[in-house]
Amino acid sequence: MTAAAVPTTTWYLVLAAVLFGIGTVGVLVRRNPLIMLMCVELMLNAVNLSFVALSHQMGDIGGQTTVFFVMVVAAAEVVVGLGIIVAILRRKPNATADDLAELKG
Amino acid sequence: MLDLVWLIPALPLAGFALILLFGRRLGDPKAGYLATLMCSAAFVVTVGIYFDLLSKPSEERQHVYRLFSWVPVGSLKVDLSFLVDPLSITMCLFVTGVGALIHLYAIGYMHGDPRFSKFFLYLNLFALSMLLLVLGENMLVTFLGWEGVGTCSYLLISFWHERATAATAGKKAFITNRVGDWGFMLAMFFAFQATGTLSYIGINGAASTMAQTTATAIALFAFIGAVGKSAQLPLYLWLPDAMEGPTPVSALIHAATMVTAGVFLMCRISPVLNAASSYAPNLIAIIGVVTALFAATIAVAQNDIKRVLAYSTVSQLGYMFLAVGSGAYTAAIFHMITHAFFKALLFLGSGAVIHNMHHEQDMRRMGALRKLMPVTAATFIVGWLAIAGVPPFAGFWSKDDILLAAYDKSPVLWALGLITALLTAYYMTRQVIMVFYGEARWHDAHEEHGAHGDFEPHESPTIMLIPLVVLAVLSVIGGVINLPFNATTERLTSWLEPVLGVHESDTAKLPFALIAVAIALLGIAASIMIYSKHKAKPVEPEFLAEGWYYDAAVSGFMGGPGRAGFNAIAWFDANIVDGAVNGIAHVVRGTAQRLRTVQSGNVRNYAAAIGVGVVLLLAWFVIVRGSR
Amino acid sequence: MQLFVFICAAAMILVGAVGVITRSHPVHAALSLILTLFGVAVMYVSQEAQFLAAVQVIVYAGAIVVLFLFVIMLLGVDKAEDLQIEPFKLQRKVAALVGGGVIGLIVFAAVSSRDNIAVARPTQSEFVKDVATTEHNSNIRSLARDLFSDHVLAFELTSVLLVIAVVGTVLLARRAPKSTPETPT
């Protein structure tokens, strides 16, 4: 294969866009709450990727700092989210997102 | 003394308040004496003010006494003020004077009635309203009194409200008055718009500079109000039915005072009427004389003792409007005063007859009462002669003044007035004969009613006779206030001149006077021939007894097309107006119901919505903002 | 060489992502997620963000996905979801629309601003550290310098956030007071 084409920042951004889109579709389509949370993680990763790519392009370390914080907060978010899921699914085993429509109205 | 003018309405107001609070405790007859005392005290104050005014030169006889500022709204500044001038004091004199006499009479008449105190409560309220009406310095105070007397009329006509006819009559009176009130209100609006004030001094002062159409409008709309209040065609139909009320009510309200309010109003705004285009007074005079004739024809065929007098009142009021229309305002006021005397006398006399016949009102069941009720009969006969226009009784002088003024305007009006005078003499004589002369027809009737032992009509108690005698005296000598012989004897004319002007007339008075007397005597003679000597058949056709079917026509219209119209309006209000409001509520509810489904409770739906929003925002930023 | 790395990593990422959204079994989906995360870590390395790559593997792939697996096992939600049925008729169409729209727009934005990106330089700041000069300043050093000087407050706050998250989750996931609380972490 030729090494002529060097992936530019734009390629990374496009890839991040695709990943983000896939994550969005996943959130909308899947019903299992755990998998929906995983798709949210996909979206976060897409964003992190684009931050890192641009940070490299611009020579600014601030992008990577941002990614650092995003990861921390994502971790905390997953913790809380899973705690909630545990609390709910203990009462209603095998519940899907569609079954949790208590706030209908 | 002039500063005490506020006492005149305040005394009946105090009577009203005291009877309101203590009426039941005072009871029969103390409440009545209290009310009479208040009315008499007001009369005394009025007399004092009268002499006070008399002592002043004639240019200084107009005073405004301001109680307080009533409606200060922007450019409309209306005070509760009293206008003391010859016209208002004249009205106050006979309102309080005749009123006090009727109060006294009512103590005897209403004796034994379970709601005795309430009657005097209303009577005092009426006196208050009437005095506000005549003393008012501006149209709004007059209107306040106007509505007040209308209300009291309703309250008093339907006093015996257990009787369905009485309740209906009360409603009819009030509603018909209301139709007239619409005219009064429009007159007020026009007056305010044209002159910026509702005060009579302001309006009358601006009358000469007003546009003629404005003056005509004010005059005609005020006349509509007067037609309602003073029972002229086409709004007279409440007055005959108003006889359902107790007789003192009929005497006070529907003979002496309230019904004259319309004439008073037209006289009050006489400068405006003078400035109006000529068809306005023409219209007033024509309606007056036609009503007079119309009512007189109906009175000929009535058998209820009070109905005859009711139609007679309508007829005499027609005379007063004839005078107003002919420009002879003083003559109208003069006739108003003499009419107050003799009509009140006639009503009170008929009340005495009814009272002593145990509430029998049909004249066909009376007769030969002269010997059994001598005082009543004598006073009634005086009243009869006065109304028939026989000199030297009061009615002759006032009616003659009016006929003279009518001739000056148009001989046709005079002729119609003369025919009415003939009919007046005729039907009043008929009434006197049927009630006091002839054979006693009440024996058989009373057996039908269930005998109360041996029924014998008797004379009234003294308390009821005193007013009759006083009024009879006044009916005899009342003419003296305006004898037409020369300027000195025409006291009323010169007294009222600063307010009402003078009606100049070149016509010779004597021939007309003689013609009037001849006509009166002719009417009396004809009636005696028919009813006493039975030389000819009485002419009392059905359509006259039914009032030319006017009442039936109005009821038919109102019940038929009228009701259809009202139902249509009510339907419009319920369905379209209410429907629109309810419709908005429905739409909101429906929209809300449908919007509610957006909240499905489902996270994925919300996520989808958020996603769509994100795409749209992104599109805007990338495409629209990006391209700049 | 770089191209090759890019293509491989991109393939990992995309295959993993598609796996996450299409696998009906949650455990399979979690494993696909790991694939994606690894791919992203590789991307980080190729962008000379070595520290972040390490953190990615340790925290994301190592901790978060493990957490997911714990919960899956704990709750027994390993039953496969039936992907054939979709209760809301419009949902898939909307999802396609949204996904397509998002991807299209961002790609469009990225592509049309290619030239701007090429010449972009950071705004002036005192502690700007040029990533290119890696001999004197390694990635960790420059990241640390930036983190603990410019963003030290945020750093402290995230530590607070973590504590709160843990405490909160413990409370949330507790059973009734008598029994021993089961903490996911």
C-alpha cells in the first residue's frame, strides 16, 4: 500500500463524526438501558477523539486536558447511571427503557 | 332660610331611615304619623323658603345649594346640588303639601294592613325621590329622583304582591318607565356633549347658542322620557294597571306627583325646547292632545271607579303637554297644580268609597251613597266640578289657559281639546251619578260576596275626611293663583316668569272662556240625561272599554314577534357569544389533550426529539452560520 | 505507516461501534465496546497523546466496561433483546434521519473548513506548551503543567465530583437498611 496519503486532521474528525452518529443511532434504537449507556460512551469517545486530533493539529495541550476531564466525568456518570439501573432493575427485572414510562402524562 | 333647602329632602329621608329601623316597633298608627310629620315638616320648610324667595326681587330668585361633589370624572363634574328657584319651589310646595295630606289619609286607609309600616316606608322614600327630582340642579340629580320615583312606584303598585295582577302591574309600570328612561339618558348624553355640563343653568344658558338640531335632539329625547313617566301615547299603558296599588298610592303617585315629573322636565328645559326646531313642540302638542282625547274616550266606558280616574289622569296630562307644546309653560304648571288638588281629591274620595264598600270597586254595584257618606260625596262633587271645568272652581281657570294657548298654536288643537273637555265633563258626571246617585245596587252584589251580617256603607273615619275637606277647599279657591283678569291677578305667571318666560297672546279671552263653560255644561247635561234620567241609551262600546285594544296589541306583539326577537337575541348570546368563549376553552383543552401525548413517558421518544433538535441546530450552525 | 495505523484503528473503532448497537446480547455489546475503546486508544497514540491513551485503556476499557459487565452479571440482564420488534413505528426512521443528519453535517463542517484547520493555532496564553517539542517536554509533563496550573480548580472539583458520585451511588443502589449494601465499585 502506498504511504503517500497522510491522514490529516479532517480524517480524524470525519471518523469521530461517524462514531458519534453510530452512538446516537444506538441510543435511539436500543431498549436495554445498559446498552443505551454504552452507546452514550461511544458518543463521548467520539468527542474525545476530535478534541485530541485538534489539539495535536493546533499544538495546544488544552485539548488533551479537556479529554482528561471528560473521561473523569464520564466515569462518574457511568457509576451513577449504573447505580440507578441497579436500583430500578432490582424492582422490575428485565425491564427495558420502554417499560420505564412512569412519568407519562 | 334658603340654606335649609337640604332639609326638604332630608326630612323624608330621615323618616325613611327611622321607619326602616323602627317601623315594626312603631307599628300602626305611629309609623304613619311619623311619616306624615316628616312630610309636613318638609312642607313647612318649603313654605319658609317660598316666603324667603318672595322677599327677594325677581332677578335674585335663583340659588344653587351644593351638598357635595358627586361625580368628578375627567371633564364631567356633577355635584349633588339643589336649584332653588320659583319653579322648583312651586313643585315642592304642592308635592309636600298634597303629599302630607295623602300621608294623613293613608293612616286611616291602611289601618289594619299587616304591612302598615312598610307602606309608609315606601311613601317617604317616594317623597324623598320626588323632591330630589324637582330640586335637582342638574339632570343627573333629577334622573336619580326620576329612577327613585319609578322604583317606589313599582314597590307601591305591587304592595299587595300576593295578588298576581298587582305584581304584574308593578313590573309593567317599571318596564314601561324604563323605555322612557332610555330617552332621558340620551337627552343627558346629548346635553353633555353639546354643553359640557349637565347643570340646568349651564344647559339652559347655552340653549340660545346651541345648534338647532342639538336642541331638538335634547328636547325630543327628554320628551320620550316624559312620555314614559307621564303616561302619554304610546307608553301610557302602565297607568290604568297601576290602579292595582292602594288608593293613596294612586292619589299621590299617579295623580299628583310622579306623573307630573315629565311635564316638569319639559318645563325645566324650556329654553332648550324654545330653541328647538318647530316640529318638536308641534309633536309634543299633538301627542298631548291626541292622548287626551284618546284617554277620554276610553274613560267613558270604564266601570271600575279607579280606572275612570286613571284614564282621566292620562287625559289631563295630555292637556299639560298640549300646553308645553304650545309654549304656555306656566299654563301647564298651573294645570298641574290644580290637577294635583282635584285629582288627589277624587282619588282619595274614591278610596273612601272603596274602603267603606269593603273593597268593592265596580261602579255598577254602587249607587245612592250620597246620603250614607255625606262628606265624601260633597268633596267628590267639588272635585267633579273642578275637573269638568265649571267656574269658579280651579280646573276651569287652568284648562281655559291651556285651551287659549292651544288656539294660538292651531285651531285644530283647540277643537280637539274642547272635545276632550266635553268628554271629561261627560264621564265624570257619569261616575258621580253611578256612585252617589241613583238606586242602591249594592245589596244584591253583597249577597254574592257572602254577607258580613248587615252590610251598610258608612262614612270614613275623621282622619280620612280631613284631607278630603282640605283638598276640596283648595279645588274651589285654587284658581286664585292665576286669574287671567289682569297682570296682578296672574300671580303664578309673574312668579314663574324668570324661569319659564311668558306666553304672549292677543286672543280675546272672554269668548273662549264662555265656549269652554258651555261645553262643560253640555257634557254634564248629556250625562245626566243618559245616566240619571235615562232618556237615552248609554254609549259604551266594547272597544272603548278595552282601550281600543291597544294594551292587547302591545301584549300580543311582545308575546309574539317581540318574544321571538328576544329569544333570538338570547339564543345569540347563549350560542354565539358564550359559544365563542366556550369554544376557545374547548380549543385550548383539545390542543392540550393532543399535546399531552408528546409526554409519552418514554425515554426513547424524548431522545428522538432531542436528536431531531440537535440535527436542526447543527444544520443551522453549519450551513447558515458557516456560509457567512 | 501512519495511514496503515489509521486504517486499522478506524476499522477497529467502526466494527466495535456497529457491534455495540447491533448485538442483542449485552455481554457481546460490552466486548464490542472494548474493541472500540482500544481503537480510540490507538488513535490517541498516533496523535502523540500517550498519557491519554494509557488513561483510556485503564479507565475506560479497564474500569468502566468491567463495571458494565459486573452489573450485567449481577442483575442477570444477560437475556438477549429481541431486535426485530420495535414498538414505535417511527423510531427507526427518526434514528436513521438523526444519525445521517449528524454525520452528514459534521463531515460537511469538517471538510469545508479543512483549510482553516490547517492554519489554526492556539490563542496566546502564558503556559502554552508546544506539543511538537517533545524532547524537553514529554506529553505527561506538558499535560501535568497545564492541568495543575491553569486548571487546578477544575481538577479539585472533579475529585469532589468523584466522591459525590460514589457516595450517591452507594445510597442509590442500597437495599433496605438491614441487608449489606452492594456497591458496584
